[in-house]
Amino acid sequence: MTKKFIPLHFTLEEIGPMIEDMGGYCLACGTEHYNIEPDACRYPCVECEEKQVYGAQEILIMGLVS
């Protein structure tokens, strides 16, 4: 399985809509997730099964937005 490149930083344009839509990202595979809590941390990913799903606001707090 080829690993997908996941950016270390997201842009405000990527994170803004996710905050409004209660979304987030898996930091292991990049899959978008919806209907998760804004402060989600280490939720399991439906794609790669890693516990690396973070809510958009949590990603913002983590300093991963430029």
C-alpha cells in the first residue's frame, strides 16, 4: 500500500469550511471526516483504521494551519 503525502500544515482555506461543517482530517492518510466534534483527537479513521483523526479546530489549536 502506497502512503499518501499528508501536509504538515493546512491552509485557512482548507480548514475554514471544515470548521463550519464539523469536519476534520486523518493525519495518517488525509481522509476527510465529517460529523465529528471540533476537538476530536485520535479518533479511528474509517479508511486506514489509524487513530489519527482530528477535528478542524483541534488541528488549528495544534498549530498545523498556516
